[in-house]
Amino acid sequence: MGLTPGIIGEKVMVEQTIAPLDLERMVELDFVRTTEAAALNAYHWLGKGDPQAAHAAAVAAARRAFIAIKGTDRWSGVSLTVW
């Protein structure tokens, strides 16, 4: 990741450039965080005899995590249920 200065009028604009590998790593980490959130929410239902509730909690957490990722607002209508 580097910074590229550019002058517009009298103001100095700084543009962030992201290398493809950095972008790939950022996306990978977002998916890891999403999976982690789903697993942690499902964990609370472990051993309580209600697998549907565990699944619903995991899906809800995954949806919230995907919505929080910048640029994935178009995913909010996608069904993440694979039950």
C-alpha cells in the first residue's frame, strides 16, 4: 500500500494505492472475520438441542459481517442459507 500525492488547485490530495496482493489479503481477512462471527454466534447454541437456532444465529452474524464489509452492500439481498 502506498500513497500517491496529487495537487488539485492549492490543496494537496493524497490517494491511496493498493497493490493487488494487499487487496486480495484484505478480502481474505474479511471472509475469515465473517466465518469467525458466524462460528461464534452458533457456538452459543452448541448442545442446546436446537440446530435451526444455531444455524439462524450463524447466518444472521454472517449477513451482518458481509454488510459491514465496504463494497458488499449489493450482497445484502443474497441468501446465505444452505440448510
